[in-house]
Amino acid sequence: MSTVSSTESPFRQPRAVWAVAFACVISFMGIGLVDPILPALADQLQASHAQVELLFTSYLVVTALAMLVTGWVSSRIGPKRTLIAGLVLIVIFAAAAGAAGGIGGIVGFRAGWGLGNALFIATSLAVIVGSASGGFAGAIVLYETALGVGIASGPLLGGLLGNLSWRGPFFGVAVLMLIALVATVVFVEKTPPTQPSRLSEPLTALRHRSLRTTSLVGLLYNWGFFTLLGYAPFLMNLSALRLGAVFFAWGILVALFAVFGATWLKNRFGTARTLYGSLVGVALILAVIGTFSGSVPTVIVATVLSGAFVGLNNTLVTTAVMSISPVPRPVASATYGFVRFIGGGLAPFAAGLLAAAVNVHLPFWIAAVVVLGGLALLTTVHRDLERADRGETEVDMAEEVAVGEGAVEPSEIRS
């Protein structure tokens, strides 16, 4: 068995990999980009908090639904064309959102943005793995780095451009994604279609208990995560620039704990026990914000600290899904994305409605209970997670992921 030298840098990559990695950064920026401008949108467009939260709902719900068809599309037109289609849609709808005249238009265009985002994120990892030098492990490090940089820099860019105008973040993403689109067209080689997949595969995969259970854990966790991400900005009473700084600090912790902390804690305590601790952490943060919603310093500190637990969960819940799922990885990924983004999309809108109807404390208290419900559900697959941890080796994990993504053949890893 040949192995790649551990000293080879994962950042020495062909131009095609850097083109897709750059597009990944911009794509992941879209998650937190609108956070700093939510209060400004509500004030300047005379929209309720619930209406503004629909920017998350339309984006994430459409992303979730589109996850059901991305594999079907990619297997027929090829990964490169799927990437390009997703990038084109993001450029068009991000620019359209910036040019919109009211909250309804922005919400609608964010839905189109979500469709493009689903096509892109469902395909980008396979393209990076297939094009990267230095082996599978180096490609994953690069992908996780791009994810972390995108999540961290999205709120900062949103704050900087949003300080000029609420339209700025949307036009900024459109320009950056246009650059990424050109780079993808020029540098990424043509990729042929793979074995055609069936549209029904992601839904029929829910018949498997382990995948269904861990996907529902993702839904419940994302309910708490996006309650915090979507509604906490309204409690801080900060300018767009200062909100961007707060969520930039939050994003730095997300990136550090997703890339480094999750691996270290998993190796030390196992996937299940690390997840129990991080889910309890998220629930406690939500309970603190719900209880002390009137204290701006408390809300800011709690929000920033939540980034550590969010980073752990983002990596380890996905690891849990992929490690114990009995179906091919692309199918598991699509199924998990569909289920979890439904929770993330509905939570901010529900938070806006609950805060208006009752008080601002209730959405966070409910979210804390929901996250603890996810923890209780996770305990039902504890043994599956422990078996997966005991059976994992670096090579076996690499083969499972890379082959499942359609990026390589088994012989390319074991030869």
C-alpha cells in the first residue's frame, strides 16, 4: 500500500482545486452574510422580525428540497456543469436580491440563491477530492479550511458592506461569485456524468434507522443553531459593522473547533460523548440568552462562545451521519442535508413569530429544549457510533468518503 507523505502540504494544489475552494469560501459566506443587516432591513424596509427571518427560511428550505435532486442532476450532466449551474444561479439571485425594492423580493431571490447553493455545495467536495494533489486527507483539510474561512468572513463582509447599505452584501457576493464562476470555467477540467442515480434515493434512505435518527438529530440541533444565528442580532442593538465584528469572532471559533477541536476531542472521548457535551453546551447557551435577553453584553458573549459548540456539532453530527449510515455517502449526504436544513429554515421564522406573540425569551428557551431532545435521540444510536469509532482507520475512512463521493475508485486509495 502506498501512502502520501505526511509532510506534503495540503495547500500545494492545482489551480482547479483553488478555484473550487475559493468558490466554497464565498458559498459558505452566504450562511452568515445577512446576519449584520437583519435589523437594518427591518427598519429601512418596514418589515417585521418574522418577515426578515424569512431570508433564512426561503434560502434554507429551498436548499433542503434541492438536496433531493442534486445527485440526480450531477449524475446526468457531470460535476463541473453542476458546479457552474449552481454558481450562475447564485450570481443571478444574489444580484437580484441587492436590486430588490422590498422584503418580499429579497426573500424570493434568496430562495433562488438557495437552489444554486444546493447544486454547488453538493458537488464541490467531490470535485476537490478528484482534482487535489497530496491525497484525500489533504483535500479534506483544504475543504474544511474553506468552510471555516467562509463561515467566519461572511458576517464580517456583511457588516462592512452593510454599513454602507443593506444592498452591499448581496452585490458583494454576486461579484465574488462571478469571479469564482470564471475561475471554475477556466481551471476545472470537464468531468463526465457518473452512473445515473434515482430521484427517490434520498427519501427511501430514511427507511434506515441509523440515518433517520442522526438526520433528525441534525434537524433538532439546527433548530437551536439557526434560532441563535437568526434572532440574536435583534437583541444586541448594534450597528451592522459591530454586528459583523461579533459574528466574525463567533465564526473564528466555529472554524477552529470544526477543523481542529472536533478531531482532537473525538480521538480523546469518542464521537458520541463529544457530541453529548457539545449539544449540552448549545442548549445552555440558548438558555442563557433566553433568560438574559435584556443584557446586551451577556447576549454578545454567549453568542461568541457558542461558536465553539457550533463548530464541534457541524463536524461531528455530519461525521456521525456518514460513519453509521448504511447507504452510499452521496445519498446519505443528500438525505441528511434535506432533513437538517428543514429545521434550520423554519427555526428563525418561528422565532420571529414567537417573539412578537409572546416575548423574546420564549424562542431561545424552546430552542434549548429542542436541542436537548436531539441529545436524547442521539443516545439511541450510541452503540452504533462507538462501533464506528472502533472500526475507523484513516485509510478506511478515506476510501468510504472518496468512493462514496464518486471522486475516486477503491484501487486509487489502496494501490
